[in-house]
Amino acid sequence: MTFVEHILDLRDFIEASPSSFHAARETGKRLAAAGFTQLGEKAQWPTHGKFFVIRDGAIIAWIVPENATATTGYNILGAHTDSPSFKLKPKPTTGRFGWLQAGVEIYGGPLINSWLDRELQFAGRLVDLDGTETLVATGALLRFPQLAIHLDRSSNDGLKLDKQQHMNPIWGQGNPSDEDLLGLLADRAGVDAATIGGYDIVVADTQPGQVFGANGEFFAAGRMDNLTSVHAGVVALIAAAEGALEAGSGAVIPVLAAFDHEEIGSGSRSGACGPILEDVLTRVSDGLGATQSERRRAFAASLCISADAGHAVHPNYSERHDPANLPVLNGGPLLKINANQRYATDGVGAAIWAGLCATAGSPYQEFVSNNNVPCGSTIGPLTATRLGIRTLDVGTPLLSMHSARELCGTADPFHLARIARTFFAEPIKSFS
């Protein structure tokens, strides 16, 4: 796959993944088409083969080769399926003055003004009273309309949006007492509104991803934080699967771990603070006959690459970046470093990453924050703390992170996938 083919496939992946639940489902669909088997968490799991499990909006996929033993280590690529947005509240049908509006709550840390004046959709899951889950994506349905400049002459001097008063999207005209937004969602999903017992619905952009720039060097789309990493992981795992089950292949168990709820702290049953990854790794090791001691040895032989988005230097705000570390688009994925371990990379991890990039023939760049600008964090420190597995943080450089529509270089996601494919192929031998 060339970098052009990769970016177009990423565009299709993002379009099919307007919510974390859709992202997990689309990832599973691609894995199943490549011969992976979906497993239920209540079922007995087979030992060797290509498998995945979906828990809510998270998906874990792995390959157990024939020569894997009780102490075989895991090469894990961690990512997340959620993005900053707005989530539908209870009693969501609101409105006044003839407008139908929706009650929504801020999810994570979106760049709120970027969501104004866009044709948006609702996407997520509806849950029947019997527990049946149905995914829904409405297509263009709603909009956060901005106040005209004629009614606020100071808006260009500093736009301030009240999250409760101003961020109530319109989705139609009528009387809220006569309309039912949930009924509309149920109709779009093809289910009976009377049977809906719960829902997890977010707002998502509807504009397709677009390649642009003087030489086609830019790509813009929603949810690239962090679907660039999820997509790179599934592309790499499918590519790695071709020879991974052969007895002569390197003894390593490649794993793609795409968690949910990273943007709100990862504290959930499907988040990185939850037990999902440990549950899967423990069951896989147990299936290989591991004792508790052997399982800990397997974890000690493991490595996790936490792949999330990072910041490219902004030409209009370069003072917000570290003056000696100024990553650019199409310069390669970022190795993310923070002295206070907001990113999990240490010197050993940096050396491992440099070796992987050299083997893959891909460039990389280093990112560190300006001392006056607080650093964000990722699933990396959480995974390292929870499991004791050595972890490093990397990611695709972006502009407009947490905007409704983010920007990356067309070559960087391809290089991330190529490095991930190298990572999945062989055990890491350069640390004790």
C-alpha cells in the first residue's frame, strides 16, 4: 500500500467510524475479512490463531503464532477510538421559538468554536430493553448556528461561547412537545422507539476527508485524534498476520488495543484504566498454560507503543512550542517525551523506537512541550502503571487538534503503519 492509497483508506475508515462504537465495529469488520475470528468474553477461547474481542466502544485484536509459549511476550500498539465531541443528554428534545433543538453535554475537550456552522450528525448506539445494541448514524441532521456579526459586532475581537446556553444544536422546526428526537434516531436505525432503554450518542462531522495542498501534501478530516492510530494499527496487524502463524516466525504475540474514553480520563470498563487489556492478555497467557509467574515473565518481555496524535509546529503560534523541537507535517511520526511522565517514553523506549524506525525505513521526529505550556497525556502512562509493561508514546503530528476537523500530512499516517508492521513482526531484543 502506497502512502496515497493509505490516506484514501484512512479517509474511508474515518467516514465509517463517526463514533467509538462504529470505530470498533469497522475495525472488527476489516479484521474478520482478513480471517480473524471474533470471540465472546463469556466463551472459552481457542489458543492459537487470529482473534479479536469488542467491549462496547473498544476492540482488542491479537495473533498467537504456533511457536508461542507461556512466556512469549506481547508487542502491543495502544490507541483510542473516541474523540472530543458532544454527547446527547437525557430528555434530549428541546427548543423554542419554533426551533427543534437537542440537549447535549460536552464530551472531553473539544475546540468548541470549530463545531459552529457545520452540517453534523448524531452517531452511536441505541440499546433495547432486552440488551440488543443497534448502531445509528443519521447523516447530516443538525447544526450549531453562530450569531450573525450584525448582532454582535465584537465577535471578531474574542468569541466567548457559553457551553450551556449557546451549544444547543438545531435539528428541525416544530414544537418540542410534539416531536421526539429519540424517535427520529430509532427510525433512522430501523428499530422501535418504544423499546429503547438507553443510548450513547455523540455528535460527529459529516464532511468527507479531503486531500489538498499545492502538491496534495495535506489531509483534513474529523476524529484523526485518534483514528489515525487505530487505522494504522489494523492495517499493520492485517499485514503482519500473513506470516505470523508460521512455526518459523518470531516468537511474539502482536496486539492491537484500541480503548474507549481516553478523552475523558480512560476510567471505564473499556478504557485504558479499566481491566480490558489485562483481561485479554491474562486469558491468552492462561491458554498457553502460563502460571502466574510465567505470565509476569511474559509481561516483562512485552512492549507497548501508545500511539496517539501529537502537535506539529503551528506557523502562526510558534512561540507555543519548544524552540529546539519543532516537528512538521510529513516529517514522520512523533516520539513524545515529557520529563514528568505525562508521556511514558524513557531513554530505553526512545532507543527501541529509533531502531524500529530505522528497520522500517521511516523517519521520525521528537516532540516535547514548551515549559510554559501544560502537557497533555495519553493511555501510555496508564498502561505502564497498570500492567508494568515498558511503554513509549508516539503519534501522528497534527494541526487543529480537538477541532471538529483536524489536519495532518499525507505521508505521516503511512509511516506510522509501516513502523507498526515492523513492530508486530518480531520480538524486541534490545532491552532486558
